[in-house]
Amino acid sequence: MMMMMMMMMMMMMMMMMMMLLLLLMMMMMMLLLMMMMLLLLLLMMMMMMMMIIQYNVKTIHRECIAKEMI
């Protein structure tokens, strides 16, 4: 009887450990996903900034040309 109880306890412990490990894995995955999303957002922001800068530069260049023509 004692052996059985011990076995059961061991099994329970193992199950608990497994569950904890799974939870940890899930958390890690979530963190990784969050990081990826943040990186993507940053990239998008950079792209937008570049586009805006390019547009501004183009407009300024045009203005300069117009002034020269006059």
C-alpha cells in the first residue's frame, strides 16, 4: 500500500512539473511573439519616417528648382 501511495505522489509531482514546464514554454512563446510584433511595428515606423523624409526632400528640391527658374 505504501508503495502505491508513493508512486501516486511521484506521478502527481511529475504531472505538476510537466504543467509548470508547459506554462513556462507558453510564456516564453508569448514573449517572443510580443517582441516580434514590437520589432515589426518599429520597422513600419521607420519606413513611414523614411517615406515622409523622402517626400519632404523632394518637395524642397522642387521649390529650389522653381526659385532658380524665377
